[in-house]
Amino acid sequence: MASDGASFFEEVDAAMGRMMSAMEVERSGDIDADFVAMMEPHHQGAIDMAIAELRFGKNEQLRRIAQEIIIDQQQEIAAMRIAVGKSLPASAPAPTNGKKMTGMHHQHEEKTK
């Protein structure tokens, strides 16, 4: 359990570091573009932290909230990019708990053999 906590905080700390670094943008003179340039990594940081909750958290209510955070933040990133004429980011696969999905996938394969 302690190793899960350590791994959780390693992931969250890394996400925070990436977010803070990426939010340091060079001013372009376009307030709207600069706002989006700073907010996109801020939202991505929230996504990364929510993914860590999904990987390590046990509370089902918080895991559902984390899933909602991921969806909401992805939608807001897309809306902001569209608003300033930027292309949409490539879609990423849905975050999952690999252990659970692997087991489910394995069970499905066994049933279909």
C-alpha cells in the first residue's frame, strides 16, 4: 500500500512539474492565444492527476469524479484551441487501470477460444 502511495505521488509530482514548466509561455502579444497556451497545460495537469487517481485510488466515487475530470478537461482544451484557431490535439486512448483491463481482456479471450 505504501508503494502505491509513493507511486501515486511520483506521478502527481511529475504531472505538476510538467504543468508548471509548460505554463511558462513566451508572451506573443495575443492575450487570447497566451491564455490558451497557459491553460492547456493546466488542464492537462488535471487530466494527468486524474489518471493517477484512476491508477491508484480505491474510492469509487472519486474514481468516477476523476473520469469526469478527464472528459471535461479534454473538452475544454478542444474548445479553447478551436476558439483561437488551433488544430485539435491527437486523441489519446482512454486511460484505464491496466491490471483490471488486462484481466478483463484475458477473460474475454479465454471465453472466445
